[in-house]
Amino acid sequence: DTAVSQTPKYLVTQMGNDKSIKCEQNLGHDTMYWYKQDSKKFLKIMFSYNNKELIINETVPNRFSPKSPDKAHLNLHINSLELGDSAVYFCASSPGTSTYEQYFGPGTRLTVT
Amino acid sequence: QKEVEQDPGPLSVPEGAIVSLNCTYSNSAFQYFMWYRQYSRKGPELLMYTYSSGNKEDGRFTAQVDKSSKYISLFIRDSQPSDSATYLCAMDYGGSQGNLIFGKGTKLSVKP
């Protein structure tokens, strides 16, 4: 069983489109995250979210929005895609307050043309 | 000065060698120190985490944290070709925000 899964694995789309990436975790964790890994492999947090609190990295454009239908899912919706959004997006989760113990999904490689 | 500095490598060693990977950091408020391994086109995988200063061992892997020097290390003994990956250090302030700060990763290649 995959602990943290993401769909799709690859996403190719044109500038200006709106797209969503889905994330599911079956670990029973309380907190989920979205990260962006750029072409230089630098991994940077975008959001952290549990059922109480959404924390947004202030550098993230408001075109990006997390949506959580339930505790096991945290989707990432992106409006008006730009070339600079091309990257690998990783979902992660952590148990309870152990936010230092994060488990990552396999990533979604987004290419904006 | 970046919060977390990590030499990107690449680092190439022969099979069986002892590998030393390191990170330095600038913020003394960090409390948790993690090492992740990332294979090509895969998600990061948590190897070990350490709270505050000290050593932690898990099989062939040993993590060391020296808070006084703001320096952390990961040692891999008897390295194997399957250890070839990018190793990312990460740090956390603790608390509920879970805002891990990652180094840029060191790419390791272990040659048979």
C-alpha cells in the first residue's frame, strides 16, 4: 500500500490553464503539506494544513490554493498557470505534532508550455 | 547567508567506502535535524531525525548534530551502489507549523 499517493504523476498543460493535483495519505496523519522542487532540485514548502490551521508560505502566489475535502486528502489547485510554475510538486504528511517527521509522496511533474 | 548550506557535490566513492555528508546552518532556533534520501524521480524518503545535539545510529547510517558549531553530518558505512541518491538535510524549529527548511542536497554516487 502506498502511504502518500499523488495523481497525476505527470501533467503537461498550457499557460493560462487551471489544473489540480490530488494527494491522499493512508497513514492516519493529521498534517499534510505541499512542496515545490524546482529545476535546481531545491525543495521549498508551500503550505502546511491540518484540520485546524492552514499556513501559507508568504512567497506562494495566490494562484495556488490547497483544498482539503477530508483529513486524508489535500489537493492543490493552480489557476492561470505560468511557465515558472513548471516544477515537481510533492505532497507530504506527518503524524500529530511530529511535524519534523514528514513522509513524502512520489511527486507530480508539472510542465507548463 | 542562506539558512541551510549543503555542498551539492556530486560525490563519487567506491563501494565499501565511508561517506560523510554535511550541512551547516545559521539559525540557532532549529531543534530537529533530519536526513532524507531522494532517488532520481522519486519523493524524498526520511532516513533519520535527531532532536538537539548528539548522535543517532541506524544500521549503516549515523547522524551527528553539533549545535554549538551549527553543523550536522550523516555518515554511511560500507556504502553500497544502492546508496546512490541525493541526500537532503532538513531542519525544523519544532512546534506545530512543520516548516522544514531543506538544504539543496548532495548527489552521491557509489561505484561498484
